Amino acid sequence: MDTVIRAKLAKRLRQLRKKHGLTQEKLAEISGIDYKHIQLLESNKPSAAKIDTIEKLAKAFKISPSKLLDFK
């Protein structure tokens, strides 16, 4: 994943998680994604953000995947 996109996703994910009042652990529980993977995504470290990961995160926030990736 491109480093600019990875940085934008990290920022967006952290923003949405805090907006919903969730800890990384709670988001992991709700989304079914390993807590360590969420940490990697939010810390902007190289990790694979696969389509199914994006879909699970969007579902946890009750938004569409395209809304999750809206980096405006």
C-alpha cells in the first residue's frame, strides 16, 4: 500500500474510532480483526490492509467502505 494512502488510512481509522468512543481493543472485538493488526494500521506501519479488513472496519463503524476511505 502506498505510504501516503497508508498514512491517510491510519489517521481516518483513529479519527473514526475516537469519534465512536472505542478503544483499539473494543474495535478489534467488534470488527473481528486482531488487536495487533488495528495497532499496525493506526500506527502507519507497513501492514496489509486487505479489502476484507476494510469491509470489516467499515461494518464496525456502520459506514460503507468508500466512506471509510474518504480522506477529505
